[in-house]
Amino acid sequence: MTQIYNFSAGPAVLPKEVLKQAGEEMLDWHGSGMSVMEMSHRGKEYMSIQAEAEADLRELLNIPANYKVLFLQGGASMQFTAIPMNLLRGKKKADYLNTGEWSKKAISEAKRYCDVNVVASSEDKNFSYAPTQDQWKLDPDAAYVHYTSNETIGGVEIFWTPETGNVPLVADMSSHILSRPMDVSKYGLIYAGAQKNIGPAGLTIIIVRDDLIGDLLPGTPTMFDYKLQADNDSMYNTPATYAIYIAGLVFKLLKARGGLAEMEKVNLRKANLLYDYLDSTDFYRCPTAKENRSRMNIPFTLANQALDDAFLKQASALGLMQLKGHRSVGGMRASIYNAMPEEGVKTLVEFMKEFEQSNS
Ligand SMILES: *Cc1c(COP(=O)(O)O)cnc(C)c1O
């Protein structure tokens, strides 16, 4: 098999061990004679798969008992709509931090349902940093405060937890959930599309404090009702069964590797390897403010943009794939999620050094 390293922002690399196990279990899951894809979601085999996935996720993130875990469909983008519908709870205003493309999408969707107060924005510097809490203008009457804790496109990560008093804190953690330990009890709601750092596309995970659900905006579609989904164990209709199964295998692997504290150490080593090199040369440049440098998504540019195409071509010839940056930032972006091996980052940095030498 060809050895490649996939730096895609999402859908993204999955752990080889997980894909191998899924392959082995493809035709016959645990002697059932069936693929997980073929199972009734109401059968005891599949129910056990989903229950175990939830239990393992609760253990990994240390999720308190008064939080519901939902396995839904529709992507993180559908949550941009579902969040105001569920969390406004009779209020007319919500606070949003604007740190990039995903924040902007969440804001523009929320504006359809309420008055959005943008507490702070980093648009002035092309979303290359995150405003610190002392710059936020919070509204004490807001129904909730929403922020994007890792902006996948700009590579801007917020390492501190905002303080919002009694106003529930809501975070889009799509691209860095499970990359390090975090305190779920500080949040009202956390959501993440699976296809970045969890598993296959088609699954979205929502972790929500149970006292916040059940008071819906009038007209909310049934499928968007968190309370109904929670009361039905995310099986009001057919869940994304196969995606949940793969996510469950990923959770087991993370536990076996020592959990999120261990993942954080590895992720730090991987990110530092690349950032340290980027800072050591003028040939490449990283636009992100040092205090907000994402450990998952690392954008960088070449000082001489005329070399971009050659860089990408030579990288992919070596099996270093999907390094082209997002059009709003330009240049390159290396997404190095949990499943990216350290060897992949080392190989990338070696290639970048060689490319620098032969082009300067
Ligand atoms: C990818 C991404 C989304 C959108 O996810 P979909 O599942 O495609 O809707 C939202 N927020 C962040 C931070 C993302 O990285």
C-alpha cells in the first residue's frame, strides 16, 4: 500500500488501527454475521455499540451526569440553527465572538432568530488572532455566549475558557474536540462535527447541560429539538449508525493511548515541530498570533508565492497530501489532528527544509 500523509482539514485522516479493525469487522461484526451498516438501530447489537460509544466519550471528556450527549446528523452547520432555536428560551438576544469564517457563519444564521451582539471581532487583522476576554463586551441579558474555540480555516485556537457568569457558554469545537482535556462543566453546550477529529462525516456530537433544553422557539422543527432527541437516546429516527460505530472505535483507541492528557502531549510535540521550524526561517511565514496558534490546523505561506504550485506538486509526489490552504488565507494549511502520526509531521518538516534549500 502507498504510504501517504493526509493533511486535509476535513473529512480528515483517521487512525490506521481503527480503519483496519473496521475492515476486519466489515462483513461480520462480533459473530453477528452482519456488517454494522446492515443492523437495525433498534437491535441489541447496535444499541450496545452506541451505548458503549457514549460511555467511552463520557469517560474521555469526564462529562458530568447532568449533561446529555446527542449523536445527530446535519453537520455542525445545522447546529448554527438548532442552537438559537433551543437556547434562546424566551430571550431575544445572544452574544457571539467573531474569530473567523465559522464564527461568521454561526452569526449570520443566528441573526435569523434573534439580535446578535458581536462581543468582539478579529476581522481587523484578517482573523489571525482571538480577542482576549477583557476586550469582550458581554450582554448580561444574552440567552447564551457562542464562540468558535478553534477556527479551522485561520488556525486560531483559544486555550482559555471564557467566563460568562450565569449566561451559558456555547462552543463550536468541531476541529479540536478530544485534542486535549477540557472542563465540560464550564459549558452550557459543546458541539462538533465528527469529520475533523472524531470519525466519518455524517455525525455531529452535542454535549448539553440538561436544564437548558426543552424550551423551544415556536415553530422549531421536531428534529431540531434537543430534549426530544435526548429523551429518545438520539434514536427518534435512524441515527448515523456506521459513523457512530467508527467514532466509538476512535474513542476506545484514545482511551488505550492514555486519554486526552496523553493526546495533548503528543499534539503539542507535533505542533511545536512545525511552528518552531516556521519561526526559524523567512522562507515560510505563519500568520497566526503566537498565543492563538492552533495545535490542529496550521496555516503558513511561502514568502515567494510564485513557488506555491511547485511546493504542492513536490509535496504530493512525496505523499504529503491536501496541503493547499483555504482561499481566504492563501498559501498552505497542514491539519494535524489526533490521527496524524508524529512521523507525518516530521516528514513534512523535512520536505519543507529541503524545498527551502533548493529554492533559496
Ligand atoms: C468544518 C466546520 C464546521 C462545519 O461543519 P459541517 O459538519 O460541514 O457542517 C463548523 N465549524 C467548524 C469550526 C468547522 O471546522
